[in-house]
Amino acid sequence: MRVLGLDPGLTTTGYGIVERAGGRIRLLAAGALRTSTEAAPAERLADLRTGVLALIGEHKPAAVATERLFFNRNARTAISVGQASGVLTAAASEAGLSVTEYGPLEVKKAVTGVGSAPKSQVQAMVAAVLGLSTAPKPADAADACALAICHLQSAGLSQALSKAVNR
């Protein structure tokens, strides 16, 4: 199963494409979609849409995992992240993909086993799970990879439970 993880942001959206094959999880691509702060917000959102559709077209993921938004003290940041998240979700849906949102605690627990793990521990575990010497850069890409890994772990658990219930 191939998953596109997205860590949404208007200026920087991290992405990570991971695949489970033969019991191993491997990294296919990671990086960031960046928009110009000089451009109008609508143009920046259109650029994010174009970028994520290009990633989907190139890598053909089966699903998308993104971070569930939470209230931020900075309303302007919260609004721009919400707009970016909405555009990314709509683009993935337009491409026929299911989108699953995960909260930070869910991601930390799936990747490290501890919901209160610090960011440095999450990044170290992302690198270990993917067989890398260091976590993908920038940090937004590592976060996106953690989201994709979380989805793969959750999908595996869901499949196991489904098999057990259907016996």
C-alpha cells in the first residue's frame, strides 16, 4: 500500500510518500511544496492544488493521510493552514483518493509508541522505520512521513481486526 502524507501549510506543505511492501515500509519521496509569500492567497492555494495533484499523478498513492487541524492561538495562521488543508483534501478527493486525518497524539503513538513523544523522538523513529540515517528534511517532510506511517499502521490494524471479526 502506498500512502501520501501531507503536513499542510500555506507557505510550506510537507509531503512524504511511503509504501509498505513485504512487511517493510520504505520512503519513495519526501519534500515540501512551497508557495511565494509575495503571491496572493488564492494564487498560493492554486499552486498547492497543482503541486499535490502532480505528486498524486507521479506516485499514484492509494490513500492520503493529513494532520487534523486544532485551534491555534494565532487566528491568521489557523485560517491559512485550514485553507491549505481544505485545498489539499479537495484535490486528493478530486483524484479519487480517500483522505484520513490524524491528530498529533495519534501520530506520535503510532510512530513511537508514546503519545507524548517529543518531536525529536518522532523524527528519529521516522528515520529508523524508513531505514534512513536521518529524518527527511525539512521538518514538515518528516512530519508528513510520520502521518503516512501512522496511516499504514492504522490500515494494518483495521485489516487485522476486520479479518478477526469476519472469521
